[in-house]
Amino acid sequence: MELFIYEYCANADLPGEPLPHASASPQSMEIRTCQRTLKISVRPLELSTARRFFEGSDAYEFLMRFASGLESEIKGETDVFGQVKTAFKNFSQMNPEFLSQYQTLFSNLFEDTKEIRAQFLQGIGGNTYGALARRVLNPEVKSKVLILGAGQISKSVAPYFADSELTIYNRSELRLGELSADLTQKGYQGIRYLSGDAELSEEIKAAEMVIIATPVGSVLDALVISNCSPSTRILHLGAQAHEITSFETLTQGAQSLSDLFALEKEQSLFREKQIQQAMDACRRRALLRSLSRSIHIHHGWEDLALFY
């Protein structure tokens, strides 16, 4: 199996990739999440700064664990699978000349990930950022909640706060429109969408809970610190506790991914057994794929749409 994966820290500036014969070489693909950045290729790259490197069937096994949420701090979380799908869809649209190099790989990956999740990771509880964020903040129906950002994390978190007075801000009207269309299609009504910077300061002042779903250190961090009221509860989903020391000046401080991870670790022995079974299944599937064994699982329509 010709597969090479290079893992970096989240938000890492990846080194350049020498492609002297780019027209004849498959282009590598990147997947960025709040915990890590992956560079995926079907040929070896001249990269030496990765914190971890996987090759062949080991790389495919890692990619299955990653897509299944088994490499996440929140074991079994579902958001990362959506991020993998989105990354591949974007790669396919931007690099159609290289699609044939990766289509079989990701078709197999989606097939195997769905089967592993269905067999071992259904109903393990607390396996989304949204579910954990709701448990951490515990909003009421009339709570004024503001989410900053319109990416994959916001897409996951918003439904868990849709029964409150929810506003979602993003500077990009295009991204905000895509999120609005997705949530509306799923039946979530009454959410306010805001793209204007002029109104944002007042929205922060009025919010009882602010969920930051953008990378740490953005201008939004400073805007929240300077405008939130002393009673505002803040949850930063783009950082862990040691990365948000600037929020310590606030009366309430801020909670972060660290709080979600701590809550997630309160899981039962039964859940740990399910996760171990899923890890073992990833290993077996990777071995079968390396031996070119076919495993037939029907795709859903959402998977088929990625290839057209």
C-alpha cells in the first residue's frame, strides 16, 4: 500500500514540498483540525520535521483511527469524520487532475470508518464537541449564547444550543450562509446570523455565554476580553487551558478544550472496551487492505456525492 502520512501540531506552518515534476506527480493533501495537521501523500515526501510519520498499512490504520475519532482527545468523537470528508471534497474540487490518485483510498476509508463506527462506537455517549460543550456550560432556554466562527466545530456545537437565544457570527457571509443553510435544512430555526463587525461588540456585551470556535490568538479573542461582561461564561474551542492565559484577567476566566477533555475522560470501563475493540478493528482492516482484500459496504448518498 503506497501511503505516507506526516503528522504536525495544530496550526503548524508546513514545510515546502519540492515538486520538480508536478505534472507527473500526485499532489499531497492536507487535513487540519484543532488538534493536529496531517499531510497525506501516495509517494514519499522530503519532509523531516513531522512529529510522527506513518507508511503503508500503518499509515492506513492511523488514518482509520483518525477518521473514527480514536486519535482525538475525545475518543470516538464524530466531528473529525466530517472534517476528513470536507478536506477530501475540497481537495477534489481544487485538484481534479490528482483525484484518481486518492479516490480509491478515500472511498475505502469512508467505507471502513462507517463500519467501525457502526459496530463499535455508536452510543458511547459524550462523543461530540457539542454534547460536551452543552454539559460544560449548561445553558437554559432563555440563555443568550453567541458562537464565534462558522467552521466544522460551530456546525457541531450549534444544534446543542439551538433551543437558547443563539447568535452565530462570522465575518465571511459565504461561510455563514453555508452554515445557515445546513442548520435550517436540519430543522434548526430561530438562530440569528451576524456578519457585521459593527454589531459584534454589542453582541458580546449582551451574551451570557460566548463560545469561541476559531483558532487561539485571533482578533476575536481580544474583542471578547475587552467587551464581555463580568458574568459572561466563555468557552474557547480553539485552545487548551495553557493557551488562554490572557483570559485570566476576567472575573469568570474562560473554559477551554481542556475542560471538555477532562469531562470526556469520565467514561466507563465499558466505553473503554468499545474503543479498544474499534482500535483492533482498525488494525485488522488495514491488514486486509494491504493484502488487497475487498470489503463491500454500501455508501450513503453523502459519500457518493463526494466523487461527483
